[in-house]
Amino acid sequence: MKHIFHPTDLGHGSTTAFLIALRIAATTKGALTIMHVDGTGEGEWTDLPGVRKTLSRWGLLHDEHDLEEFERTGMRVRKQLMQGKRPVSSCLNYLGEHPTDLIVLATHQGSGNNWLKRKVAEPLARGSGEPTLFVPENAKGLVDADTGKVTLRHILVPVAMEPSPQRAIDMAVHTAKALADGLVRFTFLHVAGVFEAPTVTVPEHPDWSVEHMLRTGDPVDTIVKVANLDQVDLVVMATKGHDGFLDMLRGSKTERVLREVHCPVMAVPV
């Protein structure tokens, strides 16, 4: 997770996603790209979120104006203000030339992220084929805005025989390493008609615990119920996109979960 891509509509909902993206980049000493696609032609550089100002508020910089101090953090930040009326295409074109490890973006539950009255978040994730962390506008965040303190304590990973959940598990582990600063519980939830769950592999860590949960019923309903009742901080799901006719009508399982849970959801393509 050394390259983080954060597209933003500059709305209030994007702030929580920006904080998560910045916290990951600061911890991993990675590269963060912040992009806004402006369809009005009135956008200004100063409209983009302030990286050094935020790091200073978190106590990671003594002086937000000291460029040498910022360089010593090991982070790299690139801000892109692009004109255009097709944010999905603009972002995908950029990602075609600048691969990323993780996309972090806000989304409005029920309608997808709405830049210029178009769905952006879900089509961007599907088109890029990259792991994407969706942060619902009204969901609890993972990073305190004032202190930068991380509140990631419980990660839910739905697992199935197909698609293989291992890449999603690996991304959950990477996320815990990049964000969590204390105890973390991984819950592996298998929902099926028979109690046959795939084998999962998680590296040992003194601050991590693992539990396995078996349930029957509708997968989406069960995942949403467990995530909301257990006050999960993050859901990480393997996804194959729109596999069939019903999925084309209703959205993939990951998209349907995203619209109903109260926490960020990471979609990991396999």
C-alpha cells in the first residue's frame, strides 16, 4: 500500500475519505495522489484538502510551512486539478498511466458518489480493477480529524469458496498494518447453505485475534446484520463485479452491502 489514489468531489463527505488516505500514506511513507475533476472551470488549487495543515494538526509536523520537514516524513503528495465533465474517465485515464495500490473515496449510500449528478464511486472501482476503499458519507471514520488517532479495531471479512477470499484477507492485513495502532479483531464470516468454509491464512501478530463465524441465509442481509450489530469498523470483501443478470439489476453483493452498512467497505477484485 505504497501508492494511494484519492479522488475527491471536495464535498463534506470526502473529508473522511481524505483523512484515511492521508493516514495510510503517512504511516507507510507512501505516495498520495489527490485528484479533483472540475466541470465548472472555476476550481482552484487551494480548494484541494490541505495535507501539511492536517499533518501539523495531528502533531506529525511542527511547522506546516517547512517543506524540508515535510520531505523528511518520507511521504510524497501529488495534487491534480483537472478540467472535464467525465470524472470517471479522467480518473481511469490517470490510473492507466499511474498504477495505484488502493483507491480511497467517499460515496453517498443509495446512489453512489455523485459528481455532477453522475455515479462515480462504483463505476470507477469496477473500471480500475484496483482495491477500493469506499467511505460512506455518513459512516463513522477510521481516523480522528483533530488528532489523527486511528479507531480501527474490528475488521469483518466475508469469505466463500468462490471467489477465493485470500486477496481480500491480504488487503485486510495490509490495512491493519497501515492503520491500526492497537488490538484488532478479524472476523471471517462464511454465509452458505452448508457449513463448509474456505481455509484462510492470517499472519500471527501479538495484537491481533481471529474468529470464524458460520451463518446461513441471504449473504448480503447476513453481512449487513453482522457488520451493524457488531459495530464493525471495516468490511473487506473479495468481488468479481457484476457476474450475472440479477447482479446487473441490483448491483454486486459488495455494492449492495456498501449501501446498507455503517462503516467503510473495501472491495478487492479477484
